[in-house]
Amino acid sequence: MGQVTVGEEVQLPAGYGDEEVRRGLGQMAATMVGSPILQVAAQIRALQEAGEPVVDMTVGDFAPSEFPIPDRLREALHRAIDAGENNYPPAAGLRELREAIRFHLARTQGLEVPLESILVVGGARPGIFAVYTLLTDPGDVVVYPVPSWNNPNYEHVCRLRARVIRTGPENAFQPTAEDLRRHCRDARLVVLNSPQNPSGGVFRKDEVEAIGRFLLEENRRRSDRGERPLFLLLDQIYRSLVFPGSEHWSPVQLVPECAPWVIHIDGISKCCAATGLRVGWMVGPPALVQKGLALSTHMGSWAPRPAQVATAEFLRDAAAWDDWETQMVTRVQVRLQALYEGLDSLRREGLPVEAIAPQGAIYCSARFAIQGRRTAEGRILESSEDVRSWLLERARFAVLPFSAFGVAADDEDGWFRVSVGASSVAAIREAIPRLHGALASLE
């Protein structure tokens, strides 16, 4: 690059420094891959911009037109901004929010924890990443089920060894306590999510209790042998989105003695359709939470101050919260039920599709058993990616295969995540005939 004088414009070409960056990347970064979900989103966006009637059932987010945030939260957010609450919050989170979270935990889950057990973070992800970072060293074993959200990527970034539990539709793609017992003998961390992303599956109460008892027994065994403990990271960000017939439980509620080894992740992202406000929290043993606090001071992973002020106000208003939660569950459930009934109607007609009745979160697990089938154009659908792209092209039905959530190619059997966060009931119902036509056209 030639010499320039002050005030002269410097134009940097597209892709400048690419080769130097490639040569300079560390091993982890060189092998890291981006989210396959975002690649699919670009495809969908192009079709929508062309005016195609795509029903986007890929996103783990909410369309504000379908799921606005609570009025009480929005009004409190405006008041906080107008009051000048726009500078750095304390690294642990505003005390009034931590107190409100403490109140909320006791009221909704019967868990009374010390204030030092609560760390406010910018959504669920920083808390999950902090737990991975704080409790594991490169080469340690982490256990998680597949399908599951993002664990393969955390495993890669932290340079861990994964021992995955392959789950199935009989348990709504949730592992059992016996699965953990078989896989966790030398693990440092086990990661669970209920209600689950991507399946929507919710643990049964008796299974949660069995998991708590396993955690207690395993750590007593390790203590007797002088071994490092096994911790459980429970992502319960969808905790309040549970439908009749299912309940959400934490092992700590049912086996309180396991509390020293359990870390909860929660927040307002899903229950309030407020993913962009970035308010989440980590709740666990105070000594670990304080390490999380120290880490957050280096990452700057705190939630925005006005959003913290507004969330504290909303959590404290128990009546407003409960009213909103009822509305939110109803809005999600009516969409999931319309989706499930539509898919099940296709199954009853003999088409190669099945679905699991909705249990929780904003997802339905659906199986399109069409790998190996031939399309009208003569194309063989050989993989889940082929099925995904064909459903988008032929039926304008956008879904994500479980291969996007850690399921290996050899284990793929046609299961997909179908999300209703960005869809209206009308759009879902309009998509079913298109899907019918596409599936019926296969040879």
C-alpha cells in the first residue's frame, strides 16, 4: 500500500488481508464453522423477497407481528430509557433485578437461593458459554444428547471431547437418567435442555427426579475417590412454555441435595418473545457464579441496563407476569396444535409424515420419511439436506433437519425441527395443502 497524506481517502479492497488472516488463525478458529441455520435463512429470505408464499418454520425466534413483547415490559423499558438508565450496569447485574429474579424463582419454582447465586448476563448464551469455560479444560469429556442446540459448537470452541447420547421419539428426544449413568462416568459436564430445542420435548417428573438422584450418587462416589465432580447445566430458557399434560421441573426441586452441582440458565428471551432485549441469568452455587462474574468483567457480557430495569419491574408484578404467561402459552400452543393437526392429517391419509404432539417450547418434531424417494423431476432425495431443500422449493415449507443439531449423517432418519415463532395460524394452515401436494407427487 502506497504512502498517503492526512486527509487523503484510503480505499481498502474487498477481501483485503484474507490470506494473512488464514495463515494467522489458531487451530480452533481455523476449523470453526458458522451456523448452518443462518445459511438456510438466506435462502428463505431470497424467496420471500421474490414474493413467494414461504412459511418460515426454521427460526428459534419470534416475529414481532405475531408475538409482541408484553405491554408491561415495553412500557417499563421506555420509562427506563427516559429516566437516563443508559450507562453500564454493575457486572453482576442490577441488584433490583437480581432480587426480582430471586423472588421469581421462589414464586414459580419454589427455589430459594442466596443473592450471590444469581448472575445477570446478555441472554442465555453467555451463561452457557461461561459454564463450559469455567468447568472444563481442553480434552475433558462433555455429555449431551443429540439432537440438541449448539452443544457441538461449544464443545469445539472449548476443545472438549463429546460423548453424545442418541435419543429417539419414544422420549420426545430427551435422554433418560439411565442414559446419563452409562455415559457420564468420567465426564466433567452434562448439558440438558427442557423444554428442548429442537424437539420441544419435556422431561417427565419421575425422570427429572432420577437424574437428580444419579447426580447425587455419582458425586458421592467421586468424592469418596477424590475425583473431580460432575456438574449439570440445565438450560430452562423455555421453562414457562409448557402445555397441558407436561410440566417443567428442575432436579433441585425434587432432590435438593444435588443443588451444589446444578447450574440453571434462564431469561426473558423466549417466555416474553424478547430475544433482542438480551436479558438472561445464570443461577448456581455461589462460588461458581462468582467465577462467572469475574469472567463477565472480561467479556462485557452483561445485559443492557434499561432492559434490566424493565425486567426487574415486570418480574416483581406477579399478576401481570402470570397473565402474560397464560397469553403467551396460548399463542404458542394454538400454532403448534394447528401444525400438529395438519401434519397428522397427512399421516392419516397415508403420506410419509409423522409428528410428536406438542409438549413445550415453540417447536414440533416432525418426520418426513422420504429419503430415497424420487421427485417428479427425477431427482433422488438422498439426504436430510436434500429433503429440506426440496420441501422449501416444492412446498415453500421451510424447516431444519436434526442434522443441524448434532445428529450424524449415519443416524439421520428424517426428523426435522418445525418452529412456529414466525408464523400465524393462517399461514400454517395454508402451508398444509402445499405440503400435501409435494408429498403426494413423490414416487
